[in-house]
Amino acid sequence: MTIIPRESHTISRKDISENALKVLYRLNKAGYEAYLVGGGVRDLLLGQKPKDFDVTTNATPEQMRKLFRNCRLVGRRFRLAHVMFGPEVIEVATFRGHHQMEESEDDRNNSQRAQSGMLLRDNIFGTIEDDAQRRDLTINSLYYSVADFSVRDYVGGLHDLQQGIIRLIGDPETRYREDPVRMLRVARFAAKLNMSIAPETAEPIPRLASLLRDIPPARLFEESLKLLQAGYGYSTYLKLCEYQLFQPLFPTLARNFTEQSDSLMEKMLAQVLKNTDNRIHNDMRVNPAFLFAAMFWYPQLETAERIAQESGLTYFEAFAMAMNDTLDEACRALAIPKRITSLIRDIWLLQLRMSRRHGKRAWKLMEHPKFRAAYDLLALRAEVENNPELLRLSQWWGEFQVAAPPHQKNMLNNLGDDPAPRHKSRRPRRRPSAPRRDNQNAS
């Protein structure tokens, strides 16, 4: 273990959340060890502002619940305490211990491992030294103490932080099998911090990437937002592709990748992720429904066209049927919540309506709650395809939505014939015959 005294590091209490300090001081006052740990310490040492602050302690979850009235215990796989301060939540975890080959009966009750090696439950407690070894990455295994303002380093995390290296603690294959999401975390932090991945940490990832299919889709959905909607989505996407991690998350998209990465879908992926990163860096809101609507737009179009050709349905009917197929496949990998898929459907359906602008249609479209998102997707499609017709339509809507009412009226009057949508003609349907009224039983 290396102890870095206050004069040898840059962490100051003025940069730490007051509520995190309250938790640390109360635990210390009650006689427990308590440290700031993880990304908060890492970011402070890098001179960045942490998004949140996590605490670790030798107090058990039940002891923490007695100590903090504003405490809620969460999690089955890892039992954690959430200490609530209004909108801010300080996550507090008990030091985790090692899994021994010969476990006691109590240990078997508190931990559970799948045949693949994945930990299904992990509530074995230990010492701070054990806890440091049980963490994922060396750079996230640095402990800050308010007792003496020192930083404790048990695994060489400070050296890796200074050298810009992402390194997994322990045997990489074993750790990935315990929790395959660690592979996503390695890629995410390498992209976020612009660091290189240690060779022994990187080597097993491509051949173990398929283990992500064992992770509950709801958890993978939450991880996908961390990967793609945190301000470095494009660089993370490149890392995921490099290590074959994108395919288990987005099989529909990965199936359509090209050798030159120059398909419309791949251009859309790159552009929407870059735009999302820019919005986040400019403190603008981002919406996962828009992101997924853009990412899956071209597979949705391809599916709709195939159904229209095979079934003889109108294009609109085929498009509606295709939405079910596209989103069902996406949700099998990522459990995208219904509240988001319903918005994706709205954004997609509005694409079919935006060329129809005569009469009151344009104003009615602008009243739709998802009009702005639909317009943004239209503009993105025009940019990606460099399609003159789409570019004109996008420019028209961009001008119309900010114009004064008299100018809007002129714009509508100046429209030519409203182009009819390119629908596949429907085959005539046979009228069902009347039910038979004889005495024969239908078999």
C-alpha cells in the first residue's frame, strides 16, 4: 500500500460535495472507517469535476441504516446504502471481501455464481485491502480519507492514472466472467478519459464479448445510456466496435455494418453520436428516444420496404408493421422501456407526414409533442444522405417553424402540388364469405 499525504496530491475538501463530507464525518464519528472512493477520487486527481461521490466503509448496510435516518438499502447483487439529501444521493458500500474456493455456509448464502462464472449475488464483506482488490480498475481503486486527508493506493492506481492506462485488477478473464459488463466499463473509461487499455486487459475482450448476452436486457439498456449519452458517445462507439462489444448490444445495427463503414446507417450512427456529444458539452438536453430513433432509422426503412414488397400492403401499413419488428429485435438485446419506444414510433411516423404540408397540415404537425424531434431527424437524414429533395424539405420546415404567421401563410401558398407519398399499391382483399348455415360442424 502507498499513502499519498495531503501535500503530495491535489484533492481539496472544497471540491467535494458537502453531503459526501457529512456522510464521511458521521461514519468516522461513529467509530467506522470511511473513505471517498472510485470515480470521484479519480476525477479530482485529474482536475475534473466529479459527477457524483461514492463512499466505502466497514459499516454493514444494517449499521448504516441505523446511523442515517435518510438511508435506503438497495440492490440484491450488491447490497448498497443510498443516503438521501434531497436530489443528491450519496452511495455507500461496505468493504467487499474475496470469494474463497472453499466457502463457508454463510458465504454460500451471500454469494452466488452462474456456470459461466458470472456473480449473481455478491454480499461478502471484508477489509479495505480486500475491497481494493475487488474493484474493477486500478484508477478507480484510490481511497481518500477525511481523517488525515491522505489518498491510499493499494493497486498502483495513481501510477496508471498518471500514465493514462486502463488496467483491470486481478485476472482479466476471471473478472470479465464474474461480470461481463466490466468489458463495457473498460471501453467506456478508455474513451471517456482518452486512455489506452493495458494489453492484458484488452486481450480477452473480443472472445468473451458474447457473455454480454447473459446480462439482463434492462441492465444493458442502462449501460447503453452511460456509453452513448455521457458526452463521449462517438469515441465510445469506436471502442465498442474495435473490441466487438457493439454487436451484443445492437445486433440489428451490427448486422448491417459494411467493410468501408460508409453505409447510410453507419453515417447516421456517427453523426447522431457526434451531435449528441456536442449537445451534452453545451449543457443541452438529450433524449434517448431521439438517439435510438436515429440509430435504427435505416434498418426500419429497409424492413418496411421488404414487408411492402412481400405483402402487397400499403407503404404506411408496411411501415407500421416494420416498427414492431425493428423495435422487438432491439428490445431483445436492450430492454428499451415502452415510454421510449412509443416516442420512437411517433418520431418515425412523423417522417412520413412531413412532406404533406398543404392546408392546415403544417400547423397541425407543429402542434405534435414530438415535432421538434421529428424535424431534427429529418434534418439529420438530409445531411447524411445529401439528398436535394430532403434538404429542401428540411430547409422549408426550418424556416416555417420560426416564421411569423403572415410569412407562414405565404410559404404555404407558394407550395407546388403536394407530392403524394410513394406507397405500394395494395392487392385487392377478398371479402370473407358468409358463415355457413347448414348443420355441418366445422372441423
